[in-house]
Amino acid sequence: MTRYVAGRIGQAVLVLWAAFTLSFIILQAMPGDAVLIKFLNPEFGLSADQIREIRQAYAIDSGVLVQYAHTFANFLQGDFGYSMQAGVPVSVQLATNLPPTLRLAALGFGAAVVLAVFIAFLSSIAPFAWLRNLVQSLPSLFISVPVFWLAIMLIQIFSFRLKLVSVINPGPWESLILPVATLSVPIAAPLAQILIRNIDEIRTRPFVGVARAKGAGELHLLWRHVARNALLPTLTIAGVLFGELLAGAVVTETVFGLNGIGGLTEKAVSNQDLSVLQAVVVISAAAFVTINLAVDLAYPFLDPRLRTRNGA
Amino acid sequence: MSTFGKPVLDVRDLHVSYSQGDSRTTVVHGVSFSVQPGEVVALVGESGSGKTSTAQAVIGLLPANGRLESGSIRLNGEDISRWSAKRLRNIRGAVVSLIPQDPGNSLNPVLTVGAQVREILELHGRIDRRDADRRVIELLAHVGLTDPELRVRQYPHELSGGMKQRVLIAIAIALRPALIIADEPTSALDVTVQRRILDLIDDLRREYGTAVLFVTHDLGVAADRSDRIIVLQGGRIQEQGETAAVLAAPESAYTRKLLSDVPSLIIAQPRPAVEASRAPAVVVRNLVQDFDLPGGRTYRAVDDVSFTVARGTTHAIVGESGSGKTTTIRAIAGFQKPTSGQTLIDDFDVGSLKSGSLRQFRRKVQLVYQNPWGSLDPRQTVRAIVEEPLLNFEPIGRAAREAQVTAIIERVGLPAGILSRLPHALSGGQRQRVAIARALVLEPEIVVLDEAVSALDVTVQAQILALLAQLQRDLGLTYVFVSHDLAVVRQIADTVSVLQNGRQVDHGPVEQVFNAPSSAYTRELIAAIPGRKLPRATALSTGSIS
């Protein structure tokens, strides 16, 4: 077991390093120069000599390998460098922008899981065939809805028409309701689809027939025998969907005008603020890797068959 | 019949149908029978006979597309055929219970054994957790599981197939039902385990006075274990009556055919002894195969196995699951290099061949697998399937290929029209003929048959065995025949190796191994074969076969 855990953690670290290196190469290869974009601006009125000094201070003209080693060492110590545009350390920007995004992502994901489980169970035990079919078609509908359109429609309906949720100076939790709803829909859809398919598949297994022969009712079967077996493969997909969640958060934050990693990324891209971009890529990769590592490590607890195999 | 009391189960004019797309197919046509208290009634038939559908209808567990069309099912006098699902729940498990077919998949993999036995107690009435736990341990001990206190905490994957079936039997008897439906309860188990499980069901039935509706394809099992027998074919009852009477003097032609096709240990004409002058086709010398296990340990799957197969004869490798049968034939086919020892085919050491010569070698040795459903590509026509091996070797003209394919299809007894069909349109026997044709199209010298007739119904099995014997005579083929079924081996093999846990415990001519087995294991295997009560065996042993 310990060997398995050590192996998975090692893999995770390797993925993180690869993400850092790849993003470094790509960002370096990008045409343009953030220093020139900012300081050639006549507003600053800097002389050529002064610009040269700034360039030296940022070690921009030294070799790529030196820069790589320099940045890598700094990242290991949690120093993500300075934002060229804002002139503050990237870590300060992350400290203000990361918590709201994490809150949004966690709530969105939680809501997505609840929604997906609800749809999947309903599609399996709803009383009428037409109702089951209707519920089963929901995920396809959800997938085909663009996130930005959904966000705008939610604002239109719930804020402007029904006036249920205020968008002007909302409370800290009120401001999250619509973004969380927007974010959860595209995550819930594939989760529900996979869950429905797994439930259908598990229900045909002989052990479900045996449980039925014991006198178990449909709800008991679904809850005690089908659900846990159907959730196991869904967990892997949930880990992968986390990437979707980060992408969705960017759009959602933009539409709802929320502070967060989304807004930060958007500004950094338009200004070619390399330090910020590099930090965002590495942080996202770290989050992604951690979630998937957690999923892998959770498996043996949920599936007894994996416990002994790895314990050998 | 009138001498009996009220029947536990009385089925009248049962019709069951299945929907497929827009159409409905009736699979059970007016089946009527009854089961008296404490009686064992065997429902016997081949695949598609409607025996399983009949049993599923009785316990209300037809698949979603199945429907009870008409007829009555009286359980202890009450017609349950129109009961609601909710009402049926009260009797399932309590009055009528099930021993399922496939113990490997019939327990929930993520729940402990204890939880799954306790469940049936909890579903039928309030029971204190401590009382329930005590009762579970009692039940597990009662079905002969060792160490029941440990078993309750174990998960299904930690138990063997036989142990799992014992757990499922414990569940079935937990509430002392009036009727147990046993749906092929031992067909997935090894023959020695099968005997122990059948003995257990017998003992418990006698102890509790429970009636058993025993669904089986195995006439031998039905003959040994049932009081009465019902023979089904195509969803209709061919005949029913006292087991001994039906088997001694079957009235229907179908029952007679079934009986004559059951492979038996006693055969009318023993195969002639192999002449010593025949050259060896396959020589296996001190074969050892180890597999690495996690943690640096190794598992010895095959431990010092040696035998010689003379050209044009059949050598059978017999053993139960985990005995090393499959590993041995993989070494013969060149799929893996042995840890030590040699496999010689035509004086070439298979293990030392490099990839190019290994490919040419494969022409000489072809394989036929157990499952004719899994071994044929569902998207290729029969022609493409049989032609494919030819395309893998030196090119021959299209016309020559076509001629070879047509010839081989004719040789395995299939009509030429079948060439353009897809596998799903073929019956199990036809598919296995296609698989044999695919193996033979390269004109191999040696054919390795891995449980090649085990998945087939007895009448089809008898046809395929006859075909294999015919092909051997015509083409001089050498067979290596892997099987768990000693009766089939007796029919087809000249020499035999018996494997147990990777070791060769018996080896020699079939007559010698069967009449005077040298190992206790072989004696146990032979004794475990069901069908001792089949009338043909007694008729033969007294020498009065017609």
C-alpha cells in the first residue's frame, strides 16, 4: 500500500514538473516582450539606458537555461516573481484572487454532484416511462448549453424578471448563487450521463438479481447495491472534469464580474504578464494533480478489491 | 400425484414472452408442472429451452423485457402471477428463494459477506443487530464454511467460487423457505466442488424439508439429484415424470437423443491403443513456468510437466481451474517462454524460436478457444474470418484463397451459404465449426483445443466431437485437448495428463488412467463426475447395450 501511495505521489510530482517546464517553454517562445510593452509606453518617459537597467534587473537577456533554473528555484520556494503589469508580487495577487475562485469551484462542483446524482437516481426510479425518458434527456440538453449564454439567461430571469437574486451590491453568499448554478450545469451533465449508464449496467449484474430475490425493493436495491458500484467509475471522470471546472470558472467570473483567477488570467494574457501566467498554469496543474491523486487514493477505501491487491 | 399433499408450487399453462425491438417472442409455451413439499424437481433442457425463463417467472425475476403472458403460478395454493411487485417482495427470500448460476458475480463486490447474509434477515422483519450477527455466523457455519467469524468480515473476492456458492446457499436457506429455485447452481464450478455443493443442497433440503426446483442443462446432475424430471425443448415440456422412470424408458424422441449425447465414462468402443511406431508430434519435457507476483515472490503455475503426443493422436490435459492447463498449452503454442524445460514440435524447441520463425511455426500449431461467442470478430463475415489466416502468410491468388476457404467450410460440415453471414446469425455449434475451420485453413499439423466443447449443449457437443474425430482421421491431425470434463476426455483422447496445482499427478493412456488411476486426486475427479444414476451407465456395465 505504501509503495502504491509513494508511486502515485511520485507520478503527481513528475506531472507538476512537466507542467511547469512545458508552460515555461511555451511562454518563453511567445513573441513579444512584456518589459517593452510596459516601459516603452511614452507615459513613463524612460530613456533607453533606464530600460536596459530594468531588463538587467529582471535577468531577461540572460540565457534561457539560466532563467529556467532561476524561475524553477524560486517556484520551489513559493516565490512566483513579480507581476510586470501590477508591479506587485504574484503571490500577493494570488492571495486575493485564489480564495474566491476556490470557493466558487468547490460550491459549483458540490452542486454539480448533487444535481448529477439527483438526475441519475430520478431517471432510474421515476414512476413513469415518459418521465424517466425526459429526465434521461436532461444531460444532453445541459451539455449543449453554452456557459456564457446560460449565465446571461440566469441573470435575466432570476435577477431582472423575478428579482429573486440581487446583482447590484449583493451579499457575499447571494453573489455566489447564480455563478454556482452556471458553473454546475456543464459539470453535472457528463457526470449524470456516466452515472445513468453505470446504474443501467450495474442493475443487470447477477448480484442485483440475488438481492431482489432476497425481497429487496427498488429503492433499497438502488441505494445499497447499485449506487456504490455505479459511483466507482464516475469518480475518475469527476477528477478529470475538474479541469472543465477551472475553464468554466474563467467564463463565469467574467460574465458575473467576480474577482478571481479567471479575471487575473484574462488580464495577464492581454498584457503578456509572463510571471502571472506561469503561476496560474502551475497552480491550476497543482490543483488538478491533487484532485486526481485524491481520487486515486480514495479508490481503495471505496473498493475493497483494490485494498488487498495493493496490500500484497 | 393425488397421494401427495398440497403442492408447494403449481404452475399451470405458463406463457412467457420477450420483447425485442417492436416484436415479442414467446419462449415458454403453456408449461404446467407442480412441486410437492420436500421434492426435488429438475427442469432440464438445452439453451433456449425456456428452463431459466420458467424459473425466473416463478420467482418474479424475469428481465425487464420479459413478460408473463398468461397462466397461473400457485405458491402454497395462492396464485402469485398477478401480484404487485410490493406484495411479491414479502415472499421473495422468505417463501421462495434463489441459488444463482454464477457465484462469481452473484455477490456485491463492495459489501462484506456478513452484510449480504444479514441483509435477508433485515429485509424480512425487525431483528436486533447482535441477534442478526449471531444468526449469520450460525448460517455460515451450517453451510460448511470454515472460520465463519472471519468470513463475515471478508469481501467476496477473498473467497473461492465454491465458498461464494456456500454463502449464497446460506442466504437462500436463511429464512427456511418452502421452495428453493436452484438455477444451474454448479455449472460454473469445478467438478469436485460441484459434488460438494450438490451434497450440501441435498443435506439442507432433507434437514429443512424444503422443495427444490433445480434448473440444469446437465442430465447427469438431474439423474443423480432429482426425484422428478421435466424435459423442456423450445419452451414446451417434452415429458415429465419420476426421474428413474423417465431415464430408463424415455417416451419422447428428444429425451432419447439427449440421453445418447451425454458423454459418459463408459464407452462402447475404446479407442485402439497408440502404436509405438508413431513418430512424436509434440514433446514436452520438464516444463516449468513461474510468474512474478508483486513483492518479489513468484508463483509456479506449471511444475515439471512432461508428455509426448504421437502424430495423429489426441492428448488430453485435464484439471480444475488453477491447475496449469492453460499455461501448459500457451507454452506449446509459443505464446510464452518457459522458465525451464522444453517444448519440442517437429524437433524445434518452441521456446528458442525468434519472431520470424515463430510466425512460420504458428502455421503448424493452431488454436481453438472455448468461447465461440468471444473468439469470432462480430463485424467480419464468416468468409473474412476463415480467410484471414491465409492473408497473414505468403500471398496466394484470390481464386486459390476462395477455393481453400470454400473447401474447409465444407469439410467442417457447414453449408456454403454461411460464408457471407456474420457470427451473430450463427448458432453456438456453427460458430465453433467456423472457429475450427479458421484453425484448419492453414493446414496445421497440430491443433490445440482449449475447452473447445465446454460451452456447448450436449447434442451440439456430441456433433463437434464427432467432427473432430472425423477430421483427425481424414487429415492426420494431432490434437492437444484441454478439458475439465473427464467424460469428454474419455470419448476423444488417446493419452491423458491430469494436472493439479501445476503438477502432473497422473499420465498415460486413457484406459490406464481411468481404470487404474495412480493418484488419489484422479480417483476423486472420476468419482465426482455426475451421472452415476444415468441408466446407460448401468446398461453398459452389465453388457446389455443394444
